Amino acid sequence: MDIRRWILAFILPPAAVTNKEAGTIMLTAILTLFGWVPGVTFALFLMLQEKRNMAA
């Protein structure tokens, strides 16, 4: 996992999940607009899920 994406997830969560589908990026953006914590949490969740899928 790239450390730049982890840092980007804390600064601008929608930019950290740009490798996902458009709906996922929009959902992350909406959650970030509702509050910084939900957006960051969702971005980190997606990144951890991606890491788990790569390991399996």
C-alpha cells in the first residue's frame, strides 16, 4: 500500500479512492461534506478492504 494514498485519505478522502468506481468516489465526497470523520473512515475502510482482497 502506498503511503501517499494513506496521507491523502486523511487530507482529502475522495482523492484517495480515485481508483474505484465513480459512485464510490461520490459517496466518499458526500460523506466528507457531512463531516471530515465519516469521509476519512470510509476511505480508510475501502483501502483496507482493497489490501485484504489483494492478500487473498
